[in-house]
Amino acid sequence: MIDEIFISVIIPVYNAEKYINNCIKSVLAQDFRKSIELIIVDDASTDQSVEEIKKHKISFLKIYSSSVNKGPSAARNIGIKNAKGKYIFMMDADDDIATNTLSTLFNIAEKEGCDLVFSDFKRIENSQNQRGNTFNYTSDKVFENEKILDTLKNEIYDHNPVFAQFGIIGCNSRLIKRSIIKNNNISFVDELRFFDDKVFGWSLLAFVKKAKYIRKQLYSYYVKPGEDSGCTSAINHGFSI
């Protein structure tokens, strides 16, 4: 009998040899005691990313590789297609998560019957959290039915910069029930290099009946001055908006 996998952690990787070790270590340090799988999709890296990943010798690691760089959307789709967990958790290769991230999100999802649970985040620049005591909301918050639609409208119309890519619309820093994705054929748009997380999040929330925000900064998003972001890199490589 195959043991049940409770969470599939999906990480797309492209030339992340400087950051991937820190990311992986944060996953390995989780206090979550149920079975997980770590799915890393290498998007045709030209550096030593894959070699750095293999150094960890992780029994629950699955590595998938693309021969041609297709972007994070296509990489995440490969991860989702091969995921076996009850829930999916996505993160970027240059970010990390607090030790209690998976256990916190999972316990709430199970106890409260949530299709999606997402936390707040730190914005790390020059080793400092630029958000400090800044949070998206003043307390934990539940979103159901029409409240989800109202929140979608608010985030788009108000364009509150405090949310960044970690409001209710997005893909990282959130635990998602895999059956919602599978049963409704939700996927990233492979060709998108801009706002791909927003398009995915919008599609997902059409089928989410209950979501919950946790007022804890569990996800660390790293800003690297002087380095290309995914968007600027895509522009520099000639991808249209």
C-alpha cells in the first residue's frame, strides 16, 4: 500500500544555484510530521542548480527537467501534473518559509474545511524585513462565496500595494486543495511570463468555496536590488506582455 502524501511542495527552478539551497533547507526544516513530496522542476538551467539540489539526497524529492526554457508557468504545470498530495504548496526557488508553515496551513485547512489557506509574508531586502509589522489584514480572515468575489474586485480596483503578489489572488505562500485544481482542469497559461500567478489565482478562486488568511508572516519573499526579476528577465529575452 502506498502511503498517502499530504502536501506536494512545488518549486520551479531556473539558474538558482545561489538560492536553491536556502529554499530547500527551509522545506526540510518543517515541523510537519505527515508525508510530503518535494517536486522541483528545472526549467533548462545553465548553471549548477540541479547539482546543488541533488547534493541534499532527499528521499521524497522528484526532479523534472525541461530541455528548453519555457518559463515558470510551464514548470509549475509540470509540477501540478505530477503531484500526488492532498494539498499543493508552491514557492519560488529564491524564497523560503518559516519552520511551522506547512503544519499551520494544513491544520487550519483540515479543521476548518478550507479549500485554500494563505499566510502573510516578509519582504526581505538587504537582510532586513521591509514589512516589519505590516500585514494585509488586522486579523485572521475567512472568505466565502460572494466575499471571495468582493475581495477579488477590491484587490484589482484598489490595487493596494501592501498585498504585492500575496493577496488572495496568487499562487505562492498558500496551501491549495489539489482536487480543486484537478477536478476543474485549472492550470497556468504556459505562454504567460507576466501576471501568470494572478491569472492562475483568478481561475482557482472561481471554484474555491472557503479560503482563509492567516495573519502570520510565514513566507519570506526576497528582493535583490541590481538583479533581474522574472518580469524584467522575460522582457530582456524578448517575451511580449
